[in-house]
Amino acid sequence: DGGITQSPKYLFRKEGQNVTLSCEQNLNHDAMYWYRQDPGQGLRLIYYSQIVNDFQKGDIAEGYSVSREKKESFPLTVTSAQKNPTAFYLCASSIDIADTQYFGPGTRLTVL
Amino acid sequence: GESVGLHLPTLSVQEGDNSIINCAYSNSASDYFIWYKQESGKGPQFIIDIRSNMDKRQGQRVTVLLNKTVKHLSLQIAATQPGDSAVYFCAESPNTGGFKTIFGAGTRLFVKA
């Protein structure tokens, strides 16, 4: 059963704590992405990775970090430097960096 | 893509009627367009795409129309069903997708039974 999984579905953290969101895909896609979704706004790109061991900042990378040590995994860390981390986070992947993106189910992060 | 602040445009239709959802895109250089459906609390699902060398493409119960002259995209859903209730948003890209894709905020579709 191929697809993109994200965990956990809901995440609660105290202010000042770092938190890591998981994204895994078994589609054999080279490219992976992280987006943030806020109410009434379009998706905003945080980071993307074209291939293993490579990643680039998107439009709103400040306060976030990523790694891409394996093709199937692209975890996102929301650091304490992120001023307003409460949001719905979406991971996506595509065959390559210029192809249609397919999304995971999302993680809703709430910082208390 | 469209940006509508905190409140999304809403379309309410009767079950069985046809729905038309519109999108004004921003970049005249965009070459590839996608419609996604997002149900509450879930990730976006790919519905249908269209390249700029086409003006119409049909899928199962859905049709996408592209008017490059006025930079307008529409999604038509035939015989709308309660399961079609969701937020629909368009995306544009200068090639075939990827990291340069720009996503609109979307339109909320309510289907009345």
C-alpha cells in the first residue's frame, strides 16, 4: 500500500520546546517538501529536498530545520526560534523536483 | 493564486446540481495547473491537472477549464454529492509542478442534501 504518512496526527508542545514531525513515503519519489497551512491561506513552502542528502530553504524556513538522510524520510523540526508555530503541517513528495506533488495526511501542531 | 485572508469563499449547492469553482491565477508564465480537494483535517488530494496547451480536460465527474487570456481556471463537478463537500484549491507552476508551485487559498464547497 503505497503512500505518504505523517505522524503524529496531533501534537501538543509547550512554548520553547523543539518538536520533530515525521514524514515517510514509499513511493520511491526523489523530491520531498514541507508546507505550512494557516486558516484562509494558501500553502507556504518551508523546505524542500530534491534528492537524498540535499535540501533547500523555501519561503518561510526561519525557525525550522530538516534532514534527508534516507530517500523515504524527511523529518521537520520546529524549533523554539519559530515565533508562531501553531499550524497544520503538510508533507508532500513528487517523482522529481519538477513534478506533481502528492500530500500526506498532515500534522496539527499546537503550542501551548 | 488567490489570497482571501481568514475567510474562504464559500459555494453552497444542492445535491445533484453541478458545481463550478473558480480560480484566478497570478503568473502569466505558469504552464501547469492542478486542482486539489482537501477535506477537513486531512491532506490535499490531487483531482485533475491541465497543461497550458489545453483549454479543457475531463476526468470522472470533473472538468477543468483554462482561459489563459484572463488567467482564469475553473473546476466543474457534475452531479455534486455530499462527499464532494471540501475545500478546493488550485495550484500553478511554471513547469509541471515541483517546488515552484504556488497554491491558492481555496473555495469551500458545501453540498446540501
